[in-house]
Amino acid sequence: MADPIRVPERVVFANATQVLDTLSGAAGTGAARFDLSACSAFDSSLIAVLLELKRRAGTAGCAVSGASSNVVKLARLYGVDQVLFGSRSDA
């Protein structure tokens, strides 16, 4: 897998489409890893962006790392923590 693609500091409804387009372009068609360690301002749009990136990756796959506990809690609230982070509870 290539170097991680850094998710921006802010992912909210107002910029979610732009972030999705940017991250999709950076990922290309191969497997990608998205680093959430810089993402500190977010709403549920972040979860939607991550799910769409996983969907677009398809069989090439994508991984998510560096998620804060609040991102993991939000994903768990929506019932998609296993989809986004696998079996690890600390992502």
C-alpha cells in the first residue's frame, strides 16, 4: 500500500463533497490508506466520506488509520465501526 493520504483537519457538511473528491483523486484506483490523525473538527459527514471512499475502493480496498476515539465512537453510534476499522476498537 502506498503512503497514507492525510484527511484534512476539518470535515463537515459544508466541505464534505470537496474532501471526498480530493481524497478520491489522491487515492486513484489502487488500494489506499487514509490517515485521520490530523482530523479534529468533524461531524457525521466524515463517516459518510469514509464509507464512500471504501465503496469506491471496491476490491482494491482501503484502510483507515489514526482515528481519534471520538471518530470511533461516532462510527460505533452509526453501527459502521467494524466496516471502517475492522475488529480493532482503537482504530
